[in-house]
Amino acid sequence: MREWARFLLTYKFALDEVNTKLNILNEEFQFIHDYNPIEHVKTRIKAPESIAAKLKRKNLELSMASAGLHIRDIAGVRIICSFSTDIYRIHEMICRQDDVKVIEVKDYIKNPKPNGYQSLHLIVEIPIFLTSGVERVMVEIQIRTSAMDFWASLEHKIYYKFNASVPETIGRELKETAAIIASLDERMLKLNEEAKSCRV
Amino acid sequence: MREWARFLLTYKFALDEVNTKLNILNEEFQFIHDYNPIEHVKTRIKAPESIAAKLKRKNLELSMASAGLHIRDIAGVRIICSFSTDIYRIHEMICRQDDVKVIEVKDYIKNPKPNGYQSLHLIVEIPIFLTSGVERVMVEIQIRTSAMDFWASLEHKIYYKFNASVPETIGRELKETAAIIASLDERMLKLNEEAKSCRV
Amino acid sequence: MREWARFLLTYKFALDEVNTKLNILNEEFQFIHDYNPIEHVKTRIKAPESIAAKLKRKNLELSMASAGLHIRDIAGVRIICSFSTDIYRIHEMICRQDDVKVIEVKDYIKNPKPNGYQSLHLIVEIPIFLTSGVERVMVEIQIRTSAMDFWASLEHKIYYKFNASVPETIGRELKETAAIIASLDERMLKLNEEAKSCRV
Amino acid sequence: MREWARFLLTYKFALDEVNTKLNILNEEFQFIHDYNPIEHVKTRIKAPESIAAKLKRKNLELSMASAGLHIRDIAGVRIICSFSTDIYRIHEMICRQDDVKVIEVKDYIKNPKPNGYQSLHLIVEIPIFLTSGVERVMVEIQIRTSAMDFWASLEHKIYYKFNASVPETIGRELKETAAIIASLDERMLKLNEEAKSCRV
């Protein structure tokens, strides 16, 4: 128990560190451009039971070493922004940090999941300075617009309620709303750009 | 200068107090129903220049007494939630607090503004306990879904850029997106209720 | 389990509320007098096991009703200040808040405990606004200087290590250091007043 | 004005970063040893006027470049701990962080200032990741016990009131209280060690 608590503590520290980094980027961006690319940030640590379940599902050894190696979303950060252009702007700013190593990028905006899910996912590795020295910790970062986030929360709730076998009518409806959200986000973005380019 | 700083400090305290109250309501609701009606909360104090401009626009005396009496949104709280049903749930919870006096309710969801704006606005008065005794302070509370909030932020930016005279095409486009947002919010709500009522 | 969690949640809310109140008082005092009477604030909720142990020790029924009635320090706030005069100043400011009911005052500064312990203890009752209505919750507030706090932390650690039977030499040493602290606090206070009254 | 605001923003970010690092060290230490070496942390940014005054006093050019190079305490962190042994423990933990460069150490505990002042001062340089890339920023870290901190705050207030020419009687009294504090800190430390080494 205590060993796992310590193991998870390192991930909690990684989230603290990522949070500080994101706040700095956002405040600096706000100062220079008078605009916040980041609307807000949420963090979560995967519960020990969920880690165990995921290891089991993947037929992997149930140990901390195995979890640290194979479960890449033990520490999760969700960044919500207004426009889809902000998503890529934040992605770029993260990549430019030379102490952060980007391990994987999955672009579910260019290629949405079959159910309609949209987000940009990064797996990054960041250094955490502990009393005994440095440790490198993996963090999953999900970047999405607030409309995508709203959809994803609802989908997640429904998925868990039906234990992955979502009724067909509900699945279809989810996919349709995902399409509306994508087109709404695009329209709002165009409107924003149009207004920006207008002479006053 | 110093007198105004002190005047505004009272409004800052009112926001601290409202924030604490909302956190308590949200945490308790989360504990009982395993669901957050409040997604997140933002607060702002009106800048002295904006207070002065508003007094001037309304042909009112430029004094603290006049500001305290006539400018009801010096302290502003914005509550963002997922579903429009949450908006009325939060409204109700605020009304039930017997130290909060609800002075005014404007329902721009049932009756959107001509430009398409949707939100529920409350003016409340709450007691603040200062070193010298209690003072009652007015706070404007805006409650809206995250889709409404996204729209309102964009509209606000455009309105200020064009100094209130928004080009007709952009105005039309804003109104259309407001309608899409309203219908999207309704669809998401129905989907949520449908999923909830399904037997598993 | 769940019932106790909810019971304790109310005390957590009481601490949030007291914290907000103290911050307001401190910020306002700082603004007016350019001086912080409150150095910092710590809060803690009594662990369920400690509540149970205290009920048992007092031969009381082991129930939430009994705990809520008889255990007055379930929610604890510690206010640390620089000078002993600040202690009474804070006490007064708390008493003046007309929604706070002061139930008990124990002045262990005027009358230190036999072991040397010094602090001002208040039991107050404050209203908490829940989703279902208002509830009045008891909170213990301890106010002390940072020197008194340092001593009390050490004494507490020693007391628990020796399970209440502190070796005589250590007990004597503790009492002597308490006396040094009291005289140091008084000297620092005099020095402060002397410097304040000096013409420059 | 704007250029200076941006310049100081970098120092604000450095404080955010140091704060995160210290919280991580303290939480980890607490987890392993069930003891907090850090009681609390305060941060401050030097006001532009104070930076200008210091540059003038040192006959240095009044520019950001000059301030960045010569004023090493623009960003200041104060770490308060219980025992003087904690001071060196924290110092060591900071030194072990391989992204932090310790530029200077001044031990005013082993060698107090003539007026009685005691603290451990470090000048460190830490990397801050901005939108445009990494920047290395200097931060002054002062580590002291809470008794030393109490004394230092009073001395600072008196020093400024008398514009550096503290009346002799007050200066003497300050020096005497500094000596009492040093001996009190030592006695408390011994008492702590004695209690720790006792068999129960």
C-alpha cells in the first residue's frame, strides 16, 4: 500500500510541475498577445484499481514497474481552449520546452475516433526533482476545445453506464452531435478570424 | 485613489465570499449526487475606468456612493455549467441561502437578447464581515453553459473591437451560431436524459 | 462510512468559511494599517479514529450525534501571529462578526497550562449554507504567536511519543523553554512599541 | 513600463517554479519521514522603485540589463522552518537538484551580521521555460527558523523607520534578543533530539 502511495506521489508531482509550466506559458502569452490560449486546466491521477484493471486487460504483470512502463496515462492533464487553432499553438509551445520529451502524438482532431471523439493527445516525459535526485515521469496531455470537452464528458459517462455497449440509437446520436460540434467550432473560428481581419 | 482602492476591496471580498459559497454547494452536490453542477467559476472586478464610463453613460454622478448604488456589476461572478438544467439548479440553490438576497433575475435563456446572447443573470446582495462590522455588497452572477460562454466571449470581443457597431454580416453570423448553440445544448441535454433513463 | 464522510464534509466547509473570513479581516487590516495581524493560518479536520478515541475516553456514545454535540474541536483552525497583542486584536475582530457565535474562550496566555502551554482558545459556531439549508457548525480556533506555536508543536510531538508520560527531565526542560518564550515574546513586543513611539 | 512589466514577469515565473520545487521536496520528505522540514514559504518580487534605488546606491546603470546582472534579489523566496538543522537539510536538497545552479552561499547563522541577523542566504539560477525558449533567472533564497524570521521582520521594520540610523538603545536591545533567539533555537533543537533518542 505504502509503496503504491509513494509511486503515485511521483505522478502527482509531475502534474504539479506540468501545471506550473502551463500557467507560465499561458500568463506569458496573455501578457504578449492579450489573449489566453488556455481556458482552463484539469488534472487527475488514475485510481490504483483502474491501473490494475488496465494492466489485467492488457495481460500485463500487476506491478509498479509494469505500470510505470506500460500505463502511460497514470497522470493526466486536460487543457481546454476556445479555438481549435489554440490546440496546435499549445502543442507547439509544449514541444519547444527542452526539458519535456514528447513521446507520442495522437491527433484525434484530424482523425476522429469512430464514435466521434476529438482531441489532441500527447504523451510527454518530464523531469521531477525528488529529494534523492531526478526522475523522469510520463504524463498524458489531452488538448481540446470546450465544445469537444463537453461532448467527451457526456460520451464518457454514457460509455461507463452501458459498460462499453452503448445502445445503437444513443451511439448514432452521439456521433451526430460530435459532427455538429466540429462544424460549430469551425464556424466560431472563422467568425473570429473574419472579425480580426476587419478594419475598424 | 486610496479611497477607491478601499471601495473596490469590499467587492473583492464579496467575490471571495461568493466563491467559498459556490465551492461548498458544488462539493456537497458532488458528494450526494456524484455530479458537479458547476464546471468552473470565473470572477472579475470592474476596472475603475469602466465604472466611471458607465456612470457617465448613464448621466450619473461620478462618486463612490453613486457607483455603489447604481452600478450593480462592479463585482462579477460567472458560473459555467454543462447543461441548461444545471443553470436553474444553481439558481435555486443560491436562492435558498438565507443570507443572500436576490435583488433581480434576468432570464436571457428563456428570452435571449436580440443579438442572440443567452445567460441567466442574477443581482444578489451578500453580507461581508469587515473589521468594523457587516456591510452588504451587490454582486452580479451570470450562469450559462460552456457553449453559451464560448459564444458570449467571442461576441464580447467582436462588440468591443467594432465599438458597438458590429458589421451586419458578422452580426448575422453571430446570431446564427447562437441558434446552433441553443439547439446543440438542447440535444446534448436530451441525450443525457435519454441515457440516464435507459435500463442497463 | 459514507455517513461519516458527509458528517466531516460539513466541518471541512466550516473551515473553508472561517478561512475566507480570516483572509478578509487580514487583507482589510493590512490595507488600513499596513500591517498583518495574521502571520499565517493552518487548518485540520480531526481524524475519525481520533474522534472515536476521544468519545471513548469521555465515556460517550460512539455516534455522529454525540460527536457533533460533545467533540468541539472536530474542525480546528490555528492562527499564528507575531505579537501577543495581535492575538487579542484577532479575538476582538472575530467577536464583532455578528454571524459568528463565540461559545467558549479559554485564555492559556493569562493562565498557562501546568506544562507551560500558551494559546488563546475559542470555540465558535458559524453558519454553513448547504444545498438543503443552513447548518450551524462548531470550530475550535487557537490563536498564538509563532514562538508559542513552535513550542506547542514540539510539546505535542513529545507528548505523543511518550504516550502522555513525558520523562521528568524533558518535562522540566519544556517548562523552562516555555518561560523563555513568554519572556522573549514580551521583550519583542516592548521593542516594537518602543520603536513605534520614537520620533524619527 | 511595459518592458519592465515583462522583465519582472520572468522573475514571477521563477518564483512559481521554485515554489513548485519546494512543495515537491517538502511533500516527499513528509511522506518518507513523517516530518515537514519546511514550515511555510513566502515569496516577493522587488518593487521597481527598490530596484532603481539599489542600482543608484551601487552607482550602476539604470537599465533592465544592468538590473538582471547586478541585482540578485529581484525574486526572493523565504523558507521558514522549525529547527536550524532543517535549514541545512533544505540547503542540501536544493543543491542536489541538477537544474538549479547555486551561485552563492552566505551563512549568517555561522557568522551572524553585526546587528545580530541570522539566516542562510543562497543565490540560485533556475531555468524558466517561456513561449520563446528557456531563460535562466536568479532567485535569492533565505532559509531561517521561525524565531529568526520573527526577529528579522522586527529588525527590518525598525531599520526602515529610522532610515538605517537605529537609536543605540534599540540597536543594543535588538542584538540581545537575537542572542536569546539563537540560544532558544539551540535549546529547542537539543530537546527535540533528546526526546527522539529516548527509548519509550
